[in-house]
Amino acid sequence: MMHRYHENLPGYDARQILHDGCPECEHRGADIELALAHMDRPTFIRAWRRAQEFNKSSSGLGISRAEAPVLRVLGSIQLRVADMVNSGTSIAGM
């Protein structure tokens, strides 16, 4: 499995973490554990921030089908962590 040149793919958006039409990106998008395992720190931070935006509204974000599952999982984690923090629960010792 290998990456395709993303910029030439239909629907390409530079903000995307994983790109539709790229076999490697689509493979990772189908396996959230694999997608997260292959993210370096800067990519994970971009994905985390993108998931925050996606939680608020997916409109106008150019979300790819390949990245949507990982953004949903990260967004769910963000909501759970926020609930815990807002209720005074410490997450440091989990």
C-alpha cells in the first residue's frame, strides 16, 4: 500500500488529515488505531484541532470520508475529557 500524490486527488483539501482517493489514507481511515499510530506529533495536534472544529460544525471544513472516523473518535474523547474536567474529576491519574 502506498500514498498517492494528494494534491492531484479530486476533493483534495490541504486541511485534511487523510485524503479520499489515496489507498494508504483510506486504509488508515478504515482502522482508527492504525490511523492514530501513524500520526506524528504535529499531525496528531492538527487532527485534534480539526476534531474540535468538526465537533462544532462540519460545514465548510472539507472533511474527507477517510478522515471522518478518526475525527469522530477524537471528538468523542474531547467531549468526555471536557465532561470530566467540568465535573471536577482529575484525569491525571487515570
